[in-house]
Amino acid sequence: MELQLALDLVDIPGAKEIVNEVVEYIDIVEIGTPIVINEGLRAVKELKEAFPSLRVLADLKIMDAGGYEVMKASEAGASIITVLGVSDDSTIQGAVEEAKKQKTKVMVDMINVKNIEERAREIDKMGVDYICVHSGYDHQAAGISSFDDLLTIKRVVKRAKTAIAGGIKLSTLPQVIAAGPDLVIVGGGITSQEDKRAVASEMKQLVSQA
Ligand SMILES: O=C([C@H](O)CO)[C@H](O)[C@H](O)COP(=O)(O)O
């Protein structure tokens, strides 16, 4: 099981500062959608240059033009790029084809997918690398968690790796780990803590034991 740090509400210097604190405890650093909106793919490029040993995930949440957008993010240095599960099949297939050419990976974010079980089965057959259940900020504000969705995809996904994101904290991590995802994605659970290094270290220890 691996740990991904999601960076959302910072600029490029702020992102580098946080990664510096926790670099030895994370496997993947995510350049979150808000950073891409504010800073563009330059953020992916700069973080990859600053931390070459880390894989960088570009959280583009692609909804159209999957091939083109995966190409641009891959050229910027991303190892993994997100595409939305609610997109048309052709968008996901285009993303997968291009990622194969670029030797990068596609993560499908299942945020707002209503028929998780059926859609996860379909997407799994498209050859994506990760399927991620996700309770986004707006769902978190409404008290919605994606834990039940994780149990669903663990049951039906046969090929892709499984991931979970959205509001995971040190206190909720053991329950998440028990469900056995391949990747746990944590943003505020690390970035909003005073001692980020200590929390990331504890999280990495828990995730590595699983
Ligand atoms: O993808 C995310 C969200 O949609 C904002 O872009 C976050 O990176 C993801 O939810 C993880 O962050 P936390 O919920 O703070 O753990």
C-alpha cells in the first residue's frame, strides 16, 4: 500500500516547502486541481524537477480530450494523470492510449459517479491503472464519505489498482487501511497539521505495515 500527499491550497513555493518536510514518508505527490488552475502544468514540472525521486500526479480531472491532456501533463513530468469516471468512454480510452505511449499512468476519479459498481466494472475493462473513490470537498462538507464506495470497488475491480481520497485523517486511516486499497491519498490530513512531518511519518508507518 502506498501513500500520496495531495497538495491543493498552496502555490508552487508553498508546495515545495511542504514536500520538503515530508518527502521521505510519501510515495507520490499530487499537484491538486486548484494548483493546476492557479499555476498551470508549470507546477508539475517544477515539483518533478525539485523532487526527482517522487512520482508526481497531475490532478487534472480530465473530462474531454483525454489523449491531448494526458500528453501535455506527461510532457510536464507527471507519472499519473486523473480522468473523471463520469466522462465518456472515448475520453477515458483516449487517455489510456496516450498514457501507454508516454509510459505514464491513468487514474480514474470516481467523484460524483452515481452507479459506482457498474461504472467501476466498465472502467476496469478499459485498462486504466487506478480507480479512485473520492469524496470531494463539497461532499465532505455535506458529511459524505467514500468508504462504502471503496468496499464496492474492492469487490468488483479485478485489474486496476484501487485508491481512496477525501478527508482522510490519522484517526480514520486504520479503517481505510483495513479495507485494503492499493493507494491512500491524504491532503488536509497532513497539510493542515502543525507537525506535518510527524503525521506523515505515522501515516507512512501504518500504510507500510498493511
Ligand atoms: O482532489 C481533491 C479535491 O477535489 C480538491 O482538488 C483533493 O486533493 C482530495 O480530496 C484530497 O484532499 P483531502 O480531502 O484534503 O484529503
